[in-house]
Amino acid sequence: MHLTDDPSGRRLGAALAGLFVTFHGMTAHPDERNCECHWGSPDELSLLKTPNVGLDPDLLRRTWQAVDWLDHAAVLRRILPQFAADLVAGRVEPLFGLEEAGDSFARGRWQQWPDDQAGAVREFLHAWWVQSLTDPEAVVPAHQVLAMCAEESGTLGPWLADWDERTGCLSDRRLVEAAQEWECELLGDRLPWYVNWYEHDEDEMRAELVAWLLGPAGRRLRNAGALQDLQHRIRLLGLSGEERWADPHWPGHRY
């Protein structure tokens, strides 16, 4: 996989290499099992208990999507270097949205892993997120990376803080693109991605995202030359009930 030779590309490349070094040689638990009818064969399961063997794309997908591992954390550590590389390259294609991949991270409770392991995961996530904002050749749209990061961590704060620090033209364009993707769902008082992990508060994340869009992000949208219609739709997020629907700029969405 080729990464551009700019600071964000180099950082991401180093983070991927760090995952490989940290998780090289890890395997699923020796007693791990899964349903042969719904997940895969004993031979495929044995691959998860064998270190440093690449998985074919379909097996990798079934592995990270499965919710019924005895030790999900060990399985995630086993596949993490390959899984992360596929995420960055845009080869992970969930059924609904990239937040499904974030849910796999959340189930693994990676923040509770030993410091070197948790640190390697954290650096990868932030490096990938920043690269999606600042690299013109980033493969995965920034709004999808944000949904994944929000789902794996249960919070938007660190990711929005990263965005606040990246104020270049490309990062602003990513903001316009994201706002265009989000405005319809947000005007229906819904978070624009699925929250699957039971410990995460969807309403809290939506409120945080709206507050950010109405505050610093809203000013950036204006400065970036976002269309007036989009600016008005973001402004409408600060209104509620009839006040919102009666506004002359209400887009007429039906929910």
C-alpha cells in the first residue's frame, strides 16, 4: 500500500508499522471456537491460532464482524495489523457503515490492553484520522473515518479536537463534505451513523456534534465558502420544533 510522502502519510505509515511490531506473532486463544455453520470451518479457525499468516479478505471480514468470540480481544489482536492496513486502503466494506469496524474495536476493549498495545492502537487511529483530513490522496472519506473512530472510542471529543487543529484548505473542504453528508440526519435529530456498542450514548454524541457544527465548525464552513443552503441547514440545528420547521430555509425533509 502506497502512502504519500507528506507528514500525515509518514505518520500513518509509521503507525501501521508500529501495529505490525506490537502485534506480530499474536494468536487467538487456543480454546477459541465459533459456529461452523455461521462463521467458518475448523481449518479457518486454526488460522486464527497460527501466528503471522495472512487471511483472505472474506475470512478477515467474517472474523472482525463476528460478535460471539470467547475472547474477542485476542482475536482482534491477531488480525489487527492486516485489518488496519485494509481499513486505510479502503478494502473493508461493511454492510452499513464503517462504524461497524469501530464496533469491533469497542468489543475488544482495546483501551484496557497493556500500555504498549493500547498506545499503538491509539496512534494508528489518530494518524489515520489526521491523514483523512490532510492528505489529498486519502482513500477513505473523512466523515467515514470519524464514524469509525467515534464508535471505537464512544466519544467525539478527541477527534473533533484534531479537526480543530487542522485548519488548512483541504481540512475545510473535508468539513464541507461531511456537513453535506450529515445535515439530513441531524435535522431529523439523529446521529448520522449507527451506534452499535451498548455502552455508547448516541444522544450525547449527537449533541456534541451539533454543538461543534454550530460553533467553531460553523465559522469554518462560512470561511470555506460552503453554499448558503448548507450554512442555513447547519444553522437550523440550533432551532427546535415548529421554530425549525417554520423557518423559511427549512429544506422540507420528511422524517
